[in-house]
Amino acid sequence: MDRNDLLKRTKDFALRIIKLVSALPKDRLGDILGRQILKSGTSVGANYREALRASSKRHFTTTIEIAEREADETLYWLELLFESAIIKPTRLSALMKENQELLRILSATAVTSKRRGILKKSEIRNQKS
């Protein structure tokens, strides 16, 4: 998967989260859960987009890790909606699957980025010796 594919997927995911929040009950519970999932669910793509414009490898890694944490938080809120049956589980299953896939991709990207950063630093140290 290339960066443009992931940009599209994270944006599509955010749009699906927006639609989900608009379908939540218009009560205190729906408002509180809606705000939480709206914030974390739309943040995944925003942070990925920021990471692509990072000013350094370290900035990239840090921002990808933020996107990863936001995806994990979003999964938590989706699990609460699923298990409480506030939204029909059939409506949430595909969204939860996409969330899990994005989380795996972001996690793998963070691990790879860290590994490359460590390798580069050790290569530089070895060259100085």
C-alpha cells in the first residue's frame, strides 16, 4: 500500500466516523460518546497527513505513533458502541474491521520507522569509529 492509498483510507475512515456520529442518539450519552469518537476517529487521518509532511525522521515516527494511538482509542469507542448496542452491531462491524486494519498498518509503519532510525544512528556511530 502506498501513501496515497493510506491517505484515502484514513480520510474515508474519518468520513465514516462522521456519519456514525450523526446517527448516534441525540441524548447525553450519544453526545459524550460522539464527541470522543469524532475526535479520535478524525484525528487518525489528520496525524497521518501531518506525518507525511514531517520535518525529520523523528518527527515522522512521533506523529505516526500519535496516529496509531488515536486509531487504538477509536477502536475502544467503537467497542463500547458495539458492546452496548447503542448502534446496531451490524452497522459497526465493517467500520471496526477497517479500524483494526488501519491500526495494524500504522503500528507496522511506526516499528519500521523506529528500526530505520536506530539503524541510521548506529551506522553513523560505526562510521565515526
